[in-house]
Amino acid sequence: MPQLNPDPWFAVLVFSWIIFLTVIPTKILNYTTPNEPTPMNGKKHKTESWDWPW
């Protein structure tokens, strides 16, 4: 049965993982967002506890 012969499929698996681990992460890491996030001010927000009505 040809499905049990790993010779051609193992090479495809290895080369596809090499592409996934080298090419694709570099393309993703080079992507920049069009709107850079602005830093928030250092003011703390006032938080209050809330009494439950029951």
C-alpha cells in the first residue's frame, strides 16, 4: 500500500514546517499596525465598592 511509504510525505512535512517556522513568523513580525496605541496617563481611576441590594 503506497500510504505506508513515508518517503515522499515525510519530506513534504519537513519542508512545510521549515516554511512555517521561518518565513511566516518573519512576515507576521514585520507587520505594523496603522494606528499605534497611545500611552495612557498615569492617573488612577477611582474605584468604589458597590453595596448589593439584597
